[in-house]
Amino acid sequence: MTRIILIGYMGAGKTTIGKVLAREMGMDFYDLDNYIEGRFHQKIPEVFAEKGEEGFREVERKMLHEVAEFENIILSCGGGTPCFFDNMDYMNLQGETVFLDAPPRVLKEHLQMGKTVRPLIQGKTEEELIAFIEQSLQMRLPFYQKARHTLKIETIHTKEQIKNYVDQIIDLI
């Protein structure tokens, strides 16, 4: 029975790398945000708007506890998931946690390349975006650093780079 839980800031590559890792290892892939959306039949920003951040974090915690009971999975968590309640300690008990550690410059590039609408960063200039990432990353790092493993991430442009990160995760665990 194996559970690999990927954590890190938004744009670190958790979903991109997680999907390929799951395929390579013959495991099921779950993205916690997508799981929540499927269960609640609402997009994350709608759940956030309806329940507020505190309510959303409660939902996120319950869904984390649900998915992290599944066996032979790769789980990609939302960037804030490790930072609330006892989520990080719980994840460490449930499986191998891997912090995808990307510097602010890389996170900015990935977020700008990404297709996902992210309410937290909409409408920000490049300078505002970097400042926002640096500030929130500073607050989240103590939680992320509790992961069992850390993998340094640089800008992902190719399938070969993704495969390289997948191989490194397999070696780590």
C-alpha cells in the first residue's frame, strides 16, 4: 500500500508531475481541489465564496482525510492544504510527502503559463505577483518543510523535464 502526497505552492507542478508519476507507477491520481469540486459540484472559488476561507478549509480537511485513506494513490494537494489544522502531520502519517520546492521566479513563470484561473493572483502585475508569491511562500515554508522529502523544481518546459522529476521522486521514496 503506497500513498505519495505532493505539496508545494501553486504553480510548483504538483498536478503536472503527479499525473505522470501516477501513470509511471500504475497508481491512481487525485488532485484534492478537483476531488472537492466533484464532491460539491462547485468550482473551488464558488466553495470559497459560499463558505468563506474558514469554511473552505474545513471542507478541504474533511476531503483530505477521505482521499488519504485510499490506497495506491498519488495525491496533489492545494497550496494551502498543509498550512491548516494538523493537515501536514496527518499527511506525513498517511504516506510519503514530497515538497516540490520551486523558487518564486519559477512559480511566477508556471502560473503565467498555466491555464487555470487562480483568483488569488488575478489582475496582478509581474512585480505584484512576485511580491505576493514571496510573501505567501514565506508564511507557508515552515509547513512545506515538514514534508519527508524535498525536490527542487525549475521551470518545466518539456516532457523530458517532467519525466526527470518523476524519476527523482521515485528515487527519493
